[in-house]
Amino acid sequence: MRLPGKKAPRRVRYCREEPHSGPMPAVWVRFYGELNDFMRPERRGRRFLHTLRGPSSVKDTIETLGVPHPEVDVIIVNGTAVDFGYLLRDGDRVAVYPAFRSVDLGGVLRVGEPLPDPVRFVLDIHLQKLASLLRLAGFDAVVLDEDAVIARAGGQDGRVVLTRDRELLKRNEVRWGYWVRSTDPPRQFLELVRRFALAPHARPFTRCLACNAPLRPVTKESVIDRLPPRTRAEFDDFHLCEACGRIYWRGSHYQRLVRFLEKSLQR
Ligand SMILES: [Zn+2]
């Protein structure tokens, strides 16, 4: 308590679970698992005190601390699961969990929504190469370049937003989303395979890498006029994208792509 005429006390760094008695309401917060990727090093894997600046929902507080809401699956306050609208009170103890796909949470209230089935993606424009890898594995992956349009696709259109922009994921319309950690496309692809348990749903070589439309098998005769002479001589199986007209065959890159998919999708 401040006494009249006394100097303000030095700021105390709360590093233990001491009873909170500051002048402003504050809550204890701890993030679990991969949500720590959003935390400053000194906050990773530990409980820390967060001062509230007025009435705050648990969702706003989690996002103020740097974690976009689509990354969160379960929120426990004082031992009870709550939804995003819960209004925090002085002294609350908040534990925030990511989606653990392999864990059965029974009847615990989850703020994360069940994934669209089949899972479909919308990618931020800077993730073009990742989109091609998703299409290679057969996943529906559109690329858009305007935040409002991407967010809408991640809400009403039922797509999972993939981006390296955390602020985009914090938009209210986004229902499903994931902040892509790596900057290397093959590693990014592996992140998604693990995060969304993609392996059993892969349908390799069924989608156009350029435009995302499904491919269909066509006879050699129907496309022969458009094939380079060596391809015409060496290959017999062809697929066509009816949306953009590209023709696919098992050319020189095929074996390399097969190896990449086998390695990435192994369970
Ligand atoms: Zn196409």
C-alpha cells in the first residue's frame, strides 16, 4: 500500500506464486506446449503475473500476450474449463493449452472448434511454395493476398488459415488457423502433417500444383499434340487439369517428389 508522502515502491518482479496484492487486478497465466513459441524466453513453460488494464475477457488477454486464438484449444481458470468470453478476475489462475490431437480430453470444454472434414486450407500469399506441397499431397489449398479475404475464407468458407502473420490469425472471423513456425517450405509441410494429422488423408498427385483444381486421367491421344517430342516417346500416363489446362506425367521430378512425400507422411 502506498503511504502519503512516501516514494513509490520499486517494481517487484513476481517470480513465485505469491499471493497477489498489487493496486491493479492481475492474473497468473501459464501457456503449455507449442503455445510457448509465442512467448518471450523468460515466460516459456512457467507461470507469470499479468496485470489487467480494465475488464478483460480471457480471449483478449491471451491475444494481448501474443497467442492468436485459433492456436488455443482448452483454457482452464482456477481448475475449471472456460470459454473465450470468460471475464477475468483479480487473482485468477489461467492455464492455456494448444490442440493436442492425440489426447482424448473427454468431456472437457474446448474453445478450439472441430476441424472441417475434409480439412481444407487458405494460405497467405507468402506461402506459395507450401501451398504447392499441400496440393502435391492432394490437399485443397488456395492462396490469397488480402487479409480480410483470407480471414473470411478462414471463417465462413471453412478453411484453415495458414500464415506467418500472427495479427492476421487474431482477426475475429478466423475460426481455424495456424501460425507456420518454420520459414523452410518442406519443414513447414512437416509441421502441418504433424499438427493436423494429415498423413491418412493424403491423396498424392491428384491436384494441380499451379491452380489447386483436381486432376483427371486422360488418354495419351487426347493430349498428344501438346506434348514435347521426348515426353511423347517416353510416357503413356497423363493427367489433365481442366481448370488451367496443364498436363501432368511422371517426368524427371516424379521420383524425387515420391521420396519427399513418403518421408514427410510416414507415421
Ligand atoms: Zn490447374
